[in-house]
Amino acid sequence: MKTIYFTVGEPYKTLILQGKKTVEGRLCKGKFSELQIGDSLQFQDTGECLEIIALTHYPSFKAMLENEGLKHTLPGITEIDHGREVYYQFYTPEEEKTFGVLAISIRLKTT
């Protein structure tokens, strides 16, 4: 099992640490395309570790948000289109189409 270091901006990092955000959405490219269930994600700045418990590929952020649910992916966001706009702050629609989207189901490691 491997550990990947990553960063997440606020408020999403806090929501992950509180157990409210249980699915992290990323483009399926680079180090994220190599993840496997049982691997770990570790916050680069503060060191907390998350266990990857499921990985699901989607063709788009819209499909991910519809299937995983806003409650799990973007707590506090109430509309799918608004959720897409959150992801489009980080990624372009062209990147989304090229690489697809990975829904990473996570839980905070306690050990």
C-alpha cells in the first residue's frame, strides 16, 4: 500500500477531518490515476492520513456529483450545477473530458 501526499483547500479540508466530506473528486490523471483501495492520502501541510475505501471512475464531475451525492462530495452545496462550478475553479472542462473524474471515498485513519 502506498501513501500519496496532497492538498485540499478550505472549507473542504475541515469537512474531511470532521467526517462530513467522505468523497474527494479529482481528475483521473497522474498520481491519482494510480490509487488503489487501501492506499492512503496524507495532507501535505498537516500530516493527517486518510484511508481510501473505494474508487469510482466517472466521465464527468456532473455524473460524479449525481451518483455520489452532494452531501458526500461537497457538503453545503445544494445544486449539481453549483457543484460543477466548484470543480471548474480547479479544472477545465477540457481536462475533465480528457482524463475523466475519480471519486475517492475516504475515511480518517485513527492509527
